[in-house]
Amino acid sequence: MTTLYNKIANQSLDRLSALSDGVFAFAMTLLVLDLRLPVASAVHTERNLLHVLIGLAPQFLQRARA
């Protein structure tokens, strides 16, 4: 006797479909933004990473307005 998991769990595939749509949309957004990461040698500590990410903020804002 074979029983589908979705019938046992009383769930439909709508949630899985929505999740995959969201992951795809996020990935496409990252591709469109075309952000360049800083050189790895410039980041030695978490504090340096924070400063580099704050320095990238204007790029986020500029691309969001475009």
C-alpha cells in the first residue's frame, strides 16, 4: 500500500512552491545588483568587515533607486 507523504502530513505543495519561488527571486536579485565584494585581504576582523559593509551601503541605495 503506497501513500503519499503530502496526504499523511495533510500539507499541499503550495508552501514548497512558494519557498522555491522566494529563493529564486532572491538569487535573481543578487545577480541583478552585481555587487562587488571587497578584497579578502582587506578584511581581517569582524570590525573591518563591518566597516567594509557600511562602505558598500551607498551602492545598495544607488542601485535600489535605479
